[in-house]
Amino acid sequence: MLNRTKAPHIKDAIEFDLHLKPYDKFVLDNGVEVFAINAGAQEVLQIELVFFAGNSYETQHTVAAATNHLLKNGTSTKSAFQINEHFDYYGAYCTRACYNETATVSLHTLSKHLPVLLPVMKEIITDAVFSEEELATFKQNSKQKLSVNLKKCDFVANRLIDAYLYGEQHPYGKYTKAEDYDVLNTDALKKHFQQYYVQGYCVIFVAGKLPDDIEHQINKNFGTLTLKNHTGLNTGNEKSFNEVPEPVTGSKKRIVNDETGLQGAIRITRPFPNRHHPDFQKVMVLNTVFGGFFGSRLMANIREEKGYTYGIHSYVQNHLGPTAWMISTEAGKDVCEAAIQEIYKEMKVLREELIDEEELLLVRNYLIGIILGDLDGPFHIIGRWKSILLNNLDEQYFYDSIQTIKNISAEELRELAVKYLQPEAFQELVVI
Amino acid sequence: MILYEKFTLSNGLSVIVHEDKSTPMAVIDVIYDVGARDENPGKTGFAHLFEHLMFGGSINIPDYDEPLQMAGGENNAFTTNDLTNYYCQLPAENIETAFWLESDRMLSLAFSEKSLDVQRKVVCEEFKEHYINKPYGDASSKMRELAYTTHPYRWMTIGKELKHVEDVVLQDVKNFFAKHYTPANAVLVVAGNITVEQVKRLAEKWFGPIPAGEKYDRNVQVEPTQTAPRLLEVNAKVPLNALYKTWHIYPRLDKRYYVCDLMTEILGGSGSSRLFQALVKEKKLFSNIECSHYGSTDAGLLSIEGKLVEGVDMKLADAAVLEEIQRLLDGGITDDELQKVKNKTESMLAFEDMSVMSRATSLAMYELLGDANLMNTELERYQAVTAEELIAEGRIVFDDNNSNTIYYFAEN
């Protein structure tokens, strides 16, 4: 008779030997580095050009994002429609994104179409024209989108909490207002484009089932451009944010954005050092216990025990520079204050009580299982490499993090909780 | 080509195995043939609430998540108007843990009052977060009520109103479980670094002893053909006027479904699609416009929605949408345009198939539709669509009498 109360034997995930597939690297004629992962069964690939052209480099609000967005909206020989039509015809996705330091242009395509797509990618990063008409449409539609987003408590809370953390003058703390769109002009975009794309620092990541001549194809299209090797960009700032920043204490803000709102967006946060700090990887484990997955203390208490929210999470913001530890949830308006008290209560428990061995083993196994699943497939592998390389780290960092997950003790975790999870180091914000 | 093997247990459970030795992981996907369309109109949102309760402990195992996480796994679930799908992924060595957990909750739940009490609240917060406390959050609900008079697609998966969720009692939960959560109403897919033999052995061991239960006989009322256009005007505290339009299309297995799917790509799928180019870029009447369809098993809706540029008259914007559709029906579709949307479909399917999890879910969904192998013939069905069919179908679907429109006005 089958005994259903007894769990089948498992192999503890911490017994698994995780291996990060090494990249292939080649250097284009102009010195730009390309990191490649050749793997996968499907005939697809992605190529991502990373420029150091994010909003840290702009001199006027939202110029970096506008420039990045409008790259695809016309060159001297093709209209926005013709560019879109070209990628669409081959079933490819050419997307762009703008972050704090970097701005990217990416292509996802069936491998067979690469030769007809790369030349158009090259065209948009060398010959984008930024017409007045395209900018006018962008301004109008961006403002409309912003007006809708400003009605959402979570959107408003995310903007404000970053501004409180870093200050509105900091690239991580500034946010876009409708007036910023009004004053955008094509000259500013063209200047940003010239400096940070055409003459910019660039690094390329490519992954998937790669054709044999991938190096030749990439070099032919991008190796002759005036792009520069990204290691020449002396950011060097990653390592300067490995000190624990001074918290701004005692700030508890309550904002009513919508009188009729039914929920409040809660953000509780403290400044935190970046990946170069020796506590960083250990805190990733503590964070998992606290609010980093479905089985976390915050989820178990505030969702699964009290039903105050659909979801609650804690995480460390993904920044190259200074960063922050954040707790984030949307909870019923009437239970926001109760939820906040429970968050502090969970911090207290972590400071005062040791995590028991079973819970710690569960978190170790869970994290290793997630990493194992996350190393599955070329797109995931290159994503991990990209994060390591852009943060100025190396593969040792990956193996160190595995060791930390496998070996960190309950005592160390409690010490970290005492060091970081002090309520007075956190700021609170609730936006209804 | 996705290879798989299929067998059926004596209790009626269909099992599909898809081997992939390139991954260290294994996936279990269990799909139940029950969705919001199977609900009583007075107790909507139940199938989805029930999905939450499936994590509240089963007859022999007090907690679903913990043992799975201990085995290095993660999981989630979703409910639609047609089906409920549960999936988990874990290191392949630990696959038996997933068999143990999934089979026990198919056998019976713990039916805890506490779990029901908490999940009612959680689902109410989910309801608020996505459909009430958000500008335009009620538009999809209003559109369903306008377009469907009879078919249960007239309410959303999350439910028609909060009260329905609040009023659920434990007896409802027990009845629902007995009626729908039986082997005969489920499909089990196991994929990843496993073998067919291994899955046969484990499926027999864990799922084999579960009593067959009764096959649920669905008797959903058919939506009568719409005979006149419908228009609803809404005033709400939103920043911009918005236009929502839908037209009835065809069931998932109908040949014409594929025609309509390609139609949505031509009209609104991308930066070179017709509505975006004409109405956002050239005429500047909308700040965004999208065309999609519900993808439902029974006859769904083709939908066009967009936000109007400030100052643009609603009727003018509506007329401009219809004009673009007319231009398509009169002017036809070029070979290149048709090839474009077919290429896009081909690449979309290829990207979808990259992850073993996504392959497992697709196999389960197609098997529920009647045959897992539909997954391998899907592309041919799209490739077979002709420009003539698109125009002919367009004339039928975009008939004014088949249309539903919401003018969603910003108050002041």
C-alpha cells in the first residue's frame, strides 16, 4: 500500500555541481568585444548591442530614453515604417531599452535571417535621423502614457521611493515629468546619439544556435564602425559603491494619490552597497528567507496567513552603483498599517531568532534549483554572463555565490539581520 | 517537431511524455478541464479561487509548496475561462516529489476553513489590484457583458464581482472538487530529462490508484448570433478617452480561427501593422492602438482598443478605425504582407518552444483541445491561409451587426 504521507527521497539540490558554460569571446576590427554562447536546439538567436548611453550620461531629463526609443524611427534612407516592416517581414524582433548606465539594441530572430537583418541594425545605430515629426509624436504619446501611469499607486510609489533614496538629481532618483517631454528637442537627441552611440563605448552579447560565420557577420557589420571598446570607458565606479551607505532615517511618508483608491502601494527601503561588498551574496540568502520567494517569511505571514495582499516581495535593486534593499507590496487600504507592522515584526524575528536548519536547507535547495533551471538554454546563460561582466565581476563571483548558498550558517544570517534589518535604517512610503 | 509519447491510465488520466536530454530539469504540467465558463452565473470567479485553494494542503500533505521548494523546485498555476493549469519545474533527479504532490491533490484536498478564509481575501486583493484600483481596469469586464448575452464568457475569470468571491463557502469547494478534479478531466504532461519508462512507472504508482470519478459533461449555452451593433458609453475618472471594439469570431479548432489570428497581426501586431501606422503615426488620432483576440476555446472575440489623442472626437476615431478595416477589405492584402504575418507566426512559435516548460504547457493545452499533435501541425494551418480567405472572412467578421463598441470617456 502506497504511503502518501511520506515524501519520496530527494537529492538535496546543494549536492548538485553547478557549472556556468564559458563564453566564446572575439574582438572586432575596431576593438569592440563580443561574448558568445553557442547552444540550443531551436534555430533561433539573439544579439544585443550594449551602449553606455543610459540616463546617467544625459544632460537633460529623458534625453537618453528618447534617443534610444527613436533609434528605430527613421534613417536617411528608410522611414520608421520601412524599418519596422523589414524586421517584421522576417519575423524578427528588434527592440531597444534604456537603463541607468546602459542602453541596448537587441535582435531576436530565426538564425537563417541574420544576414539580411544585421545591416539594418547597423543602419539604425549609425544613421538614425531623429526627425521633428517623429519626436513630436513621441512627446505627445509619452505624455499621454505618463498621465495614465500617474493614476496608478504602484507607479507613483516607485518613482517617489527612488527619489527619496538617491535624490532627484541622481540618475537613479530622477524621474520624468510631463514638462520634461515638452522641452525635448531633436538637437539634444542627435548630440546624445553621436556621442554615445556613433562614437560610443559598446559591447556585444550573442547567444543561440549560431551560424558558423557569426564572427564574420558581426565583424562585417559592426567591426568597421567608430564604436569603442567598452573597457576603455573608465567608469570604475562599481567598486566605489561597495561601502554601506548612510541611511536616511525616520522618514515615514503617506501620500494620497487617488481619493477613491482601494489599495496602498507600500515601499519600505534602506540604502545598500552593491555586488562588490563582501556581504552582498550572503544578504541574497537572507533576503530569500525574508521576502525573496513564494515561501518567504513575508509571503507566509502577510499573504498566506493574513490575506492582506496578493503578493509581497523584498529584493535588492539591480544597480551597478549604489543600491537599496526594498520591500514592496500593494495591500488593502485598511490593512496597510497592519501590514507595515508585520514587516517590522519579521525583521525583528530574523534579528533575534536563528533560522532553523530545515528552513535554511529548504532555501538553499530552492536557490540552487532555481539557478540550475536558470542556466538552461543559451539566452539564460548569456544573461548571467552579461550581468557578471557589466558589473565588472568574473566567473569566480558565480562560483562564490554558489558556495555562499551552500555554506552560510544561521548565525551569520542572524548577524546580517542585526546589521541591516534595523527599522530605523528604513524609510517608509505608502501611496494610496 | 516536438516528439512525445502518450498513454492513458485505467482511471482515464491522459499522460504525455516529452523527453529532452539537454536540460537538467524536469517539468510536470497538470491541466484540468475546468474554467470560468463552467461556473454558475451566481457564483463566478470560483474556478480561479479554487486554483488558490489547491495550494492550501491536500489530504495527506499539509503544504504543497514546502516539499517542492525543498526538492529545488518552483511552481505556479493559472486559470482562464476555459481551463486551469498547474505547473512545476525541479531538478530531474527529484521528479518523484512532483508526482507525489500533484497526485495527492488530485486524490483529495484537505478542505481547510482557514485556507478558504485567507484565499478569499487574497483573491479580493488580486481583484482590486488588477481590475478596480487601476485606470480602465473595468473595461474588459464591461466588454464581456456587452458582447456576450448568454455564453459564460460574459464574466471574467477573476469573477463578475467581489461579492461572488466573498460569499464562497466550504461546501461549494467540496462540490467543485468532486465534479471537476478527477483523472478523467485532467491531462498530465511530464517533460525534460526523464524517460518514458520512468514516467510510466511513476504515473502508475502515484496517479494509478486515484478513483476515476465521473467525466464532466460540459453543457455550455451557445451564444446566439448577434444581429445588431451594440454600443455602451462609460464615464470614469481616467485621464484619456479610450475606444474598445470587439467582433465575434470562431472556436479554437475552427479553420477560420487561424484566418482571424493572422488578421489581428495584419491590423495591429507590430510597428508596421496597419492600424498603428495609419492611426498612430499618420493621422495621429490614437496614442496607442492594439488588435488582438481572446484565444478562447469556444468562439471568442477579436478586439481593437486604443487611447485617443487628447482633443480627438470619439466618433471620428471610431470611424477612422472602421475606415482602415474597409480599406483592407476593399484593397486586399499583398503577398508580402501575408508572408510577413506568416513569418512572424513561425518565429513566434519557434521562440515559444525554446523552454521545456513552455513545450509542456503547450502539449497539455493541445491535448485538452483534443490532440497534443496539434502542436506540430499548427504552423501548417497558418501557412495554408490565403489572402482571399482573409478578405472573405473579414467581410463576415467586421459586419456592423457583429460589432460591440465601448466609448470610454474621461470625466472632465
